[in-house]
Amino acid sequence: MAAVEKRRPAVAPAASFPDSGRPAVSRAAAATESEEDFLRQVGVTEMLRAALLKVLEARPEEPIAFLAHYFENMGLRSPANGGAGEPPGQLLLQQQRLGRALWHLRLAHHSQRTAFNNNVGVAYECLSASGRKKKPGLDGRTYSELLKRICRDHEAVPLDVFRAGMLTCFVLLEFVARAGALYQLLEDPTLAVADRRVGQAVLDTLEGALQASDGAAVPACFLEAGSRLGPDSLALAMDRALVARRPSSPMTREEFLEKAAALFIAKVKPVG
Amino acid sequence: MLSPERLALPDYEYLAQRHVLTYMEDAVCQLLENKEDISQYGIARFFTEYFNSVCQGTHILFREFSFIQATPHNRASFLRAFWRCFRTVGKNGDLLTMREYHCLLQLLCPDFPLELTQKAARIVLMDDAMDCLMSFSDFLFAFQIQFYYSEFLESVAAIYQDLLAGKNPNTVIVPTSSSGQHRQRPTLGEASMLEGVEASLFYQCLENLCDRHKYSCPPPALVKEVLSNVQRLTFYGFLVALSKHHGINQALGALPDKGDLMHDPAMDEELERL
């Protein structure tokens, strides 16, 4: 690849257009030497080699646009990005993440199934890494935004996807409401927090109940599982937790609800 | 748009199709010319801007002629830039001479060769007095054909001369058992009674040309269309027909239809901002 730095004469006949007339400026050998050194020092040689390899691996339809995005992403990852010392706003971060995810998705044609699936995975991770929230997956807004950017005007959500989505959302809401009610029972009225051991025990029981309903094909079964957590079995679990001599620490309502919701989301079956 | 077959091409061919290496080399050259201004992390930014500008077609502005004509995309971008920069000339209905158009071209490309502009003008003026005035759209579309298909036109000119001289490039010369001399068609004097060449024969030769050569040619189907309307035609008659053909213009993709030449909302918006 050392040839990349030097100006090359006209290319071989495989080119669809004769590369006539390279820049006719002739430079002394010494100047070429120092140029090569400069390029190597600042890392251009390596950078271009990596870029070219990526292009050959992905074989995009528009390699020039691909290269533009490639270097843009490289620029985004670098520390000296604007230099003001102020972290970019949430919106900008989200846009960057979207851009990067889109770039990953476009790397391989969908007929190259393994490469495409790989890229989908990377894009998913890229979008899921949304800062504060520890929930897996990406939120609805990001997903819609992504769809909009890919499909532009042709976006259409089929009925069963829509139905499953709506049903799941409403069931989740109900689930969270019941989890909230559960929490209220555990809450110490004076402290407004629950004992962590007890809270965790409840959550574990909940998880168990959910796993028990694994054979179900309909999200509504989770409701049933939730309501199946009668006071008796729960009481047993809580007793056990208190008896085990572990130090007590508070668990806030938010944390409890978050964990409960996470349990639910982990159980949601993909559509189709 | 490259077909899915690009996935099966050997590396070098795939890169050559879109002139990836041409642009990468040029990017490095540009980087070297500006190296004082660029820091370590600025390099990625530099390449981003370079490749973005290639995509948008602004990379050819004020560059040397050898770069502008290096790839089909560069040529198309240059045509487009010329149109967008100077369409107001057309809007006002001004007629300019060949030299004046050449000055405009030189604003965008300092070493643009006069010869090329002359050839373009010859298409419009049909080899008449070269000091005549031309409208912007006439010049622009003739210039497009001349500039974008330079190599093709050169070959066509050679073919045309051959046909005029009575030599058919398609005939297979079989040496006879006697003196081994070729028998030629009637001499120039007789053939020049009819102007130009026969259209169908001409098309056959052009079809072969398009197959044989890898450089840009107008789509053969459209060339056939141009040639099917007439019995005979001259070289410049052919070029004029090419320059006025809407299909060929669209296939090239650089300029809008003649009717929309003045219509450029994006440019208008930018000018409003100033």
C-alpha cells in the first residue's frame, strides 16, 4: 500500500475510464521522501489502509459516500471534537448514535445475511447504550426515528406488529401499576422506602412466577402471573429474606419499579 | 448504481468502477498541499470533508483540468457546477461568443483548454463563423456532449472520416489470390455527391465502438433512436442531434431538461440568504 502516497501513473485497462493526466507537477525525490514520512507520522497511511480494507470488506454501492461516513465516524470518536470541553447535549448524542447505527446497517447488503445480521447487532448495541437508563434495547422514539430515516416515505407498520406493540404497552402499564401496589405494601410508611432484602425477595418471586408462565404465547398471561402472586407465597419469601442475616438497606420505589419493568421487558416475545 | 454483481468482482475491478483509488490519491495530495493547517485529529475531518465534497459534486471547483476530466463523476459534477453558477446568463437571454463562454469556464477551472470550448462551439455553430453568438442553453448542451464524451466523439470522428472515404471499418478484407490488393469503394469524388454518411451503416459502426471501448458512451439504444430518424447525416448533424436529445441528457444525469434550465430552487435559496 506504499503506492497510495505516491502519485501513480495511469491505471490498468480494467478501469472503466482512462485515468489520463495525473497532476503533472513533478517533485524532487527528497520532497517525496519527506512527504511519505509526514504521512506515516500522522497516521494517514494506516488510516487509509484501514479505510480501504473496510471498503473492500463491505463492498458498498456508493464507496465514496461510504468513505465520507467512515471518516465522519472516526472524527466523532476522537477526543478533540470541538474542544470546548462541554459534553454535547443529549439530542446531539442521540443524533450521533443514530447516524452511527445507520452507517453500520448500511455496511452490508441484506443478501449477505451473516454480515448483515452482524451489523444489525452492532447497530442495536450502539443505540441501546443510552446513557443513564439501564434498560435493554432502544426506546420507541429512537426506533421510529431510525425507521423514518431508512424508509423515508415508505414506512408502514403491519397490523400484527402494531397490535402486539399496543397490547404489550398496555399490559406493561398495568404491570407497573400492580408492581407499584406491591411496593406500597412493602414500604415502611415512616421511611418511604422498603427494605432491600424484602424488595428483592418480592422481585425474585415475581421473576419465578413469570418464568413459570413461559409456555404462554400471549402477553396477557403475564398479568395472570402477576396476580398469581398471592399474599401467602409472597409472605413466605419475605419471611425467609428477613430471617437470612444480611444487612438491610433501603430500596426506593423507582428502583423497585425499574427492576420490575425490566423483568417484564425481558419476557416480551419478539413478533413474527 | 452498482449492481449486486459488485460483490463478486475482484477487488481491483470493484475499486476501479467507482474510481475509489483516484479519489483516495487525490485526497492525500490535497492533504499534503494543506498540511500546515491540519492537526492530528483534523485529518479524519479533512477526509470527511473531502469525500463529502466528492459526493456533493463540489470537489471539482477551481481544480486543474486533468483532475476535472479524470472520472465521469468529475465531468458530470463540473457540468452541473457550470450550469448552477452561470444559469443567470441564460435567464437574462444574453448571447455570448465562444471566447466569452471560455472565460466563464476558466473562472471555474483556470487551465481549461480553449480547444475543447472551440469544439463545443463548433457543434452549435455547425462549423460556421466561430465568432457568432450562442445562447446559454445551446452552448451548455453542446458543451456537455463534447466534454463528457470526448473520447467517444474522437473515435466517432475517425469512423465518420473512414465512412466518407469509402472505407467501411466493418468489412473484412480477404486477400485475393492475385495481387493481394484491396478493392476499395468508389473514390471520394463520387461519394461526396451525397452529403454525409448513411445512417444505418453509421449506427452499426457506432454499436461496435460502444461494445469495444470501456470509456463513457451514450446509451446505444438512444444513439439508435437518434440515427433512426434520418437516412443520411453529417458528423455535426449527429452531434447536434446528440446534444438536443432529452433521453441522453437524462441518462447522463448532470443537467436538468432544457425547459427546467432556469429552475434551481436550491441555488435560489442560497442566494436569498446572502
